[in-house]
Amino acid sequence: MVMSDFKAIEVKNISKNYDKGKIVALDNISFDVKKGELFGLVGPDGAGKTTLLRIIATLLLQDSGEAKLDNFDCVADFKAIRQRIGYMPGRFSLYQDLTIEENLNFFATIFNTTIEENYHLIKDIYVQIEPFKHRRAGKLSGGMKQKLALCCALIHKPSVLILDEPTTGVDPVSRKEFWDMLGRLQHDGITIIVSTPYMDEANLCDRIAFIHHGKLLTINTPQNIIDSFGNVLWSISGDNLFSLMTKLRAWQNTKSCFSFGENLHFVSINAQITPQDIMHYLKDDSVQVSKIVPSIEDCFMSFMQN
Amino acid sequence: MRTILFLLEKEFAQIFRNKAILRLIFIMPIVQLIMLPLAADYEVKNINCSIIDHDHSPYSRRLIGQIEASTYFKLVDYQQNIEGAMPKLEKDKSDIILEIPQNFEKDLIKEEKATLLIAVNAVNGVKGNLGAAYASGIIRTFNQNIRMDWMTFPKMNPIPEIRISSIPWYNKMMSYKIFMVPGILVILVTMVGSFLSSLNIVHEKEAGTIEQINVTPIRKHHFILGKLIPFWILGIVVLGLGLIVSYIIYGIVPVGSLFLLFSFAAVYLIGTLGLGLLISNYADTQQQAMFFSFLLMMVFILLGGLYTPIESMPEWAKVITKFNPAAYFIEVIRMIVLKGSGLKDILPHFFAIGCFAVVFNLLAIWSYRKQI
């Protein structure tokens, strides 16, 4: 990691409302992203991630507060910032009627550069889509579209890469590949800020910020967030999960109980509680209880509850 | 400048790749120029006529014979009274009833005047009006012929008579097509200028590509110019193509200067492109842009003097036509193509259209700035 203390992005007290104040999209958000860091914005749909990234990318004006990128102000120096960022919106937004090569060429030329000049940056990604370079972008698969969009965002050698939910709607294999690529770009010294609704991807970031209803819940490294969970987490499985959950939620010992796939994740207000106590309460032979290490998602749920 | 060139290159690549639009751009003028002048013909023929002849005299038969002989009327019914003729009129089987009263000939000779009744089905107003006008014309000729007959009696004093004969200037055959084709060309150029350009810009909004463009160092005026120049060129091409088509099919050769015509079109297109840009600023989807352009087009066509002469419109409509850029171009193209008007004749139009170009574009840029 080529991280330094130099701040690539500084966000101070940013607020943004929509519909004349009826909808609060961002509520007094402040955070920094260090140079060379892979920073994740994690939160459910509608949390305000896109709004925040659009403000940093100079596409939207905040109501109050200030944002800086490489020490340039996102409002006053928007021209300088546009030279330094590579932005990939959540929706595929390249020209669908131009080919891969034409799209890449177009974005290279409008940044006054050529594909050859920065080929080293995109090489790893581009070789995967190069065989199809004469195919129109609209005819590509979801994963290939993402790779092309990333290439176009990188072609002018940006110092900061802003990615808005780059892996939404992409298959698991391509998602994995995409994150591997982000890791390599980070090695090349590019600062990356990425938003994602997938909690499993949060582990791959250097630091993450939980965002919910326009508020920042916490900012920390994934490991520190997990370490700070502070409670014993139980995984409970059984035949009828729904009735088990209703029953647990009604229990006076319960702090929280959420369904996670085929299990329930259960936290008790009583730290001394044992699996036997739980089984005894549930009175169901099919129930199995085991102690587990919390995941990022558990942490997010617990932050949301507080 | 370099940026604009790249934008133009991209824009043309996209236009030439969009086969449907490209075909439309080239086929539309040809099809419209072939179909519309033929369909939008004011000459009404085959007016169905019912006749009630109470007189059965040589004069009444002569009148009926003349009506029958004209190419406008088709005798569909011959009745004894008006009650018998009305059902056909009500069923839309006949458009006009001519009733010749009893003693038509006698009155004409004895009292030197006679009355006829023309009843017109006004459901199809144009047909009814024209039918009545044609019938009156025939009756007038008939009347004159009778006078001529009587003049041969030596005892009668010759009646002084003014005969009106008209020569249609600039369109000797009074051909409807020569008059309509240039007007339709204006509508086509307007459609390319405002329709296509606004749809194209709104498409970038819809597809989200404008987002990607906005984070690049492309300046807004680069982007706008990159959008408008291709459609300016296309508009000029469509006009040229339309003139070629109207020469091949209708043999229309502009009497005036082509250079003047294209210069006027160049300024006119700047105005309509500004209008297209203005529409695209307020429309979020192509549907909205489409419907709004359609509304404008209707106003342009109906209040532009293409079908109905502006001079015969009510005062309030005349005021609206003053704010209709298409009305100026329709007038100018007819002046240049039919009459061969020079720069001096169209200078006021040039000035007006120049104002439109400036105002529309200023408004468009101003409303574009308000967005992020």
C-alpha cells in the first residue's frame, strides 16, 4: 500500500436536501480519504452514497459544507478536479452505439491524451475486452461493460477514481475480478473511493464508512469495525426460521435478532447467556445454536439499531 | 476547437450508425414532397349535386347542361321537390342541391330576373363552400350568355359590360404544387432543426451519457456546438435534397438566387436549433421532447401560411404568425423560388429571422446554464 497522510479527499460538514428540504439526502457529513487509499462507502439503497459521490465529482452542488479533492475545492475549482478524477456512474453511461475502441478513443482525446500514452494503466483490464473492440458497447455483457467503463474512467490517468456501485448487477466472478483490478490500481498509486451496497465487498477496502439515511454511522478499517462489535453473536438455525425470529424478538433477553440467509443472528443483552438457555426458551428440537464471529453486515445492523 | 472536432466526429459516427434516423432524414423529404402536394390539393372535384327542376324549360335545361358539363360537379340525383332531395344531403350522398323554381324562364324573360336556390351541405365546409362558389360561377356565366343572346335583338340597347380576365403571375398555370412544395420544404427543414436536435440532446440525458461528459473537461459551449453543428449541416443537406427532388418530380427551378435561399436557411436553422436546444433543456425524456415539438410543429404549420393564407386569418391569429419563424421562411422561400425576389425584398424577413435566432439561442443558453 502506498498510503500517505496526504489527504486526497476532504469532506467537511456536507449537507444536501432534495425537494426543497423535504428529503434529506446528506446530513452534515465529514470524512477524509488518504492518498492511495481504497475507501468504501457502504450503505443500503437510498442512503445517500450516490449524492455524496456526485458532489465530489463536481456534478452536484451541496447545500452547505465543503468538499476538496487533491486540495482543490469541488465548487470553485471544478475544472481542475475534472482533469484529475475518473468517475464511473452507477448506470452504464458510455455511448452504446459506439464500439469499445471508439468509446475509449473518444474519452482519451477529449482529455487530450491517447490510448497508447496510458495503456499501461488499463492494460490488465483492456486485454480482456480487446478481442471485442469492434463490438458496440450496447451489445456487451454486464461484466464487459463495467470493464470498458473502468478503462474509460482510467484513460486519462486520474489521481482519484470515483466509482458508484461498480459491481451492482454484475455476476460474482466478474465482481471478484473487478475488486482484484481495484487492488492493482491502488498499487499504481491511484486513490479510490467506491460505494457499494454489498457488505462482503466492504472487507476488501482499507477503510469503510457506514452511511444510512444521509448520516455517517462510523468510519474505520473493516477489522476495527468487527473488533468493536462488543457483543457475543449467536447463529441460530432451525426448521421454521420465521416463527423462531418472532419468538426471539419477543424475549426479554433479546437485544437484536436478524435473519441472515438460512440462519438467525442473535445478540442478547445478557452476556452470560448460554446456548442451552436459548434452546430452552425456544423449545424446538430442530434448533441449533453456535457462537460465531460477526461479519461487517452484523456490525452495520448493530450500528443501524443504535 | 480541437475538442469540437472530436465531438463532431463522434456525433457524425453516431448519426451515420443510426440507420433508422438516417433513412428517415433522406426518405422523409422525398416521400413528403411526393405525397403532400398531391393530397393537399385545394381543387375540389366530384362535388355531388342534386337537381330539382320545377321549370322544365329550355333555359333550365341549358343551365343544368352547363353544370353537368363542368368538371366539378357530378349529378347524382334528380328530384321533384326539396323534400325528395334532402335525404341524400343528410346521408352525405350529395353535397349541394340546386333548385330551379317554376317559371324560371318566364321570369327571366318577362321580369328580367329569376331566383335560384342553392342548398349546401356544410359538414365538409371546404367542399360545400367551393361547391357553392363554383355553382355561382357557372350561373354567372350562364347569365352572361343569356344577355349576349338578347343583345342580338337590334331594338335592345347594348348593355355595357366589364369582363374580368385574370393572369396568374409567378405561377402561370396556377399550379397548386409549385406553391405547396417550397412550403413543405420549410417544414422539413424545421423538423430536422428542432425535432432531431432536441431529441438527440435529450437522448444523452436519458442514456446518462451526459453525466460522463460532464465530468470531462469538455466545456458546455463545446458540447452545445458539437450537438448543433451536425444538425445545421443536416438541415442544409435536407433543403438541397428537397430542391433536387422538387426539380426532378415537379420541374420546379427556383427563379431567384439559390445562394440567397441557402443563406436565409442558414440563419433560419440557427434559430430552430436554438429552439430545439431550448426544448431539450426542459424535457427529461424523449417523449416529452417529442410531444412538445409536435405541438410547436402544429402551430408552425397551421399558423405559418402553408395551407391557409395569413392574410385571411383573424387578427389575433395574424399576431401569432408574427412570432412564428416558419411563417417567415415559408414566405421567403415562395418569394425566392416563385418570384425571384432579391435580398432587398426579403430584408425585413432576414432581420426578423435574425432576431429569432438571437433570442432563441440566448434563451437556450440561459436556461442551459441554470442546470448543473
